Amino acid sequence: MLVYLRLLKESFRFAINALRNNKLRTLLSLLGVTIGIFSIIAVLAAVDSLDRKISKDLSSLDKNTIYLMKYCFGPSEIPQWKREQFPNVKYDEYISLKNSLNNTDQVAYQLFVKHETLKYDSKTVSDVNIVPSSSEMVDIEGLSFDKGRFYTESESNSGSAVIVLGYDIAEGLFGTSDPIGKNIRLYGQRFTVIGVIKKQGAGFFGDSNDTSVYLPTNFLRRMYGDSDAMTPVIVLKPVKGVDMEAYKAEVAQKLRAIRGMKAGESDNFFINVLSGFTDFVDGILGSLRFGGIFISFFSFLVGGFGVANIMFVSVKERTNLIGIQKSLGAKNRFILFQFLFEAVILCLIGGMIGLLIVWLMSILLTNLLDFEFVLSFWNIIIGAGLSILVGVISGILPAISAAKLDPVEAIRTGM
């Protein structure tokens, strides 16, 4: 064991000497390994960071949450012209489903509308995400409050002029003052602020609660009716442990019955389960991960050839020394491990430089962008492991050629 520790120490010394004595040659050879490790680990870190961000954004929602609407979250076999003829879900259908569905925790009605401008005295906040929804949305989304509360069921049903602000919206309109009880203007109407949602941070899917406001659906329905400018959705949260296939079948059966659809007719609505959407996103992230690694592999391959080249040169330069070592009793495996360790150490140096660059970039991007770029411990392990692997692969042939040298011929060649 002590022999191999000494061998490792000597190999490290030779690797450092190679760096010192042939700086440009070694730098160019290790550049491929550095770029390869940087590319692969940067891709893995970026995808992992996106995955973590998506999981964080959806953490408040149950993955079994269903969005019942005329549109589909993912690809569909139904032709687009036919999908465009689907009717919107109605408020009456929401009430019927709420009163008739079994194994259901919450049912909410929400409208997707365009962004608007909010005003308070002389202050204005533009491009605000408006979320008209029924009172159940607070439980479905698991909203937490910095101040105040969400609107009640009676306020939701009557369409009261009350509003709940996202953290950034409240800060933009009121600064450090308390917004509860104050009146703001939206849609040319006055709304009373009753709550402020806790700060969430930027959302991966665009709008976050920080830049959103919630108001009762029936307020807009009272003003505009069921306008085509608003896209409605019925959000269903089943109880935990429910058989999702059976539950989806019950939802479809109930809605078909409400709409008076005949047995042979196809569904004119989509039952979008959040878990299906997350699986779809996971598939995209997996493709990005695979594509990035595949492209990075080629720069990694170039780096391996560069290290193999420098190791063959190193064997050539130290032929005389190899001959002397073997004449003094050094075994073939000692010579083999000496050069193999040197190749691994060189690749590890290149890999560590690549990991250092990724780490520095992760800090820079996290500070510049409102997005947490994370270099995980496992990505560091993967980077180090790949460096060792490319060192073994690129160093094995030069090491074998060194180990097979005849000591007499090696000494003679060195002279």
C-alpha cells in the first residue's frame, strides 16, 4: 500500500512538472478536458436548476390537481379545427360539479384574462397578472399571506369589489405603508385591498404570485358576462389516495351528463392532470439534458485525444528514465500505474478547472438573474468521475507502451 501511495505522489510530481516545463503544450491538451467537463456539468447544472425551480413553483399544488377546460396542456390527437369548436366550461357547470362529484376536496372556477394596470392615488403598476377566481383557489394553491386574508365564499358568490395583492404589487403601490383597507382602481372600478400574499419569487412559467392579484370571478362576470375574451377553467382537487383513472372517468361522465351529450359523441373538453403536465416538462428537460451531453461529448473526446498525445510525448521524453527504473527492478505494473496516475491527475486538474468555472458562473448568474443556478454535490462527483474516466481511457495506451519497453533498449534510446 505504501508503494502505491509513493507511486501516486511521484505521479503527481511528474504531472506538475509536465505543467511547469511544457506550459503551452499541457494547457492546450487540458483545454479539451476543461471545456468538456464545463460543457457537461453546465448542462446538468442548468437542467437540475430548472427542474428544482419547476418543483418549487408547483410545490404548493397537488400533482393530482385537474384543470377542466376546452384546451389541452400537451399534444393532442384531436385536430385543431375540432378543438377550436369546443365550448368553454360554464359557471353553472362548476356549481353542478361542486355539488355532485365524489372524492373531491375542492372545486374552483377561474378565468384567464389579459394583464391590466392598477392605480392607487398617483402610483401606477402596469402589466399585472389578474387572477379572477372563486374562494376555493386559496386552498387549492396553498396561498400564504403576509397581511390580511383571502375573500370568503359569500364575497366570491356575490362578486364583491375586494382584491388580494401579490407582494411586489403591494410594494409598488403602497411601499412600506399598510395596504389593508385601502382602495385601488382596476377596470375603472374601486377595489378594497383585503390581503397581501407572501413573497414567492420569480415563477418558471412566467407570472408568479408576486406580480398577480386575485379577485372574485363573479365581479367580472357581473360586469362582462361570460365574454369570449375570458377563458374559464374549472380546477378540481381530489382527495388524497383517490384512484385517478376512476376519478377522471367520473368527472367526464358528470360533465357529459350536464351538457346532455349522447353516448356516441366524443368529449368536447379536456381533463388536464397536473402530473401529466409535469411529466411532459420532465420529458423536455430529459431531452435537453441528453442533447447537451451528446454535444459536449465531442469536446470531451478531443480533450481525451489531447491528454493521450501529451502522455505519449511524456513516455518518449522519459524513455531513458523508464529503462533505468526497470533495470533497478521496477515491475511493469509499477511503470504502467506511474503513467496512468499521471494521466488521471492531469485530467483531474483540467476537470477541477472546468468545475470551478461552472461554480463561478452559477454564482454570477444567480446574482444577475432572479433565478437560483445550483451546482449540486452530485454534479461535482459526476465531473470528477468523468475526469478520472477520461484520464484512464486516454492514459492506458501510453502507459502500456511504457510498461512494455525493454530496459536495455530504453536506456540505449535515451543515450
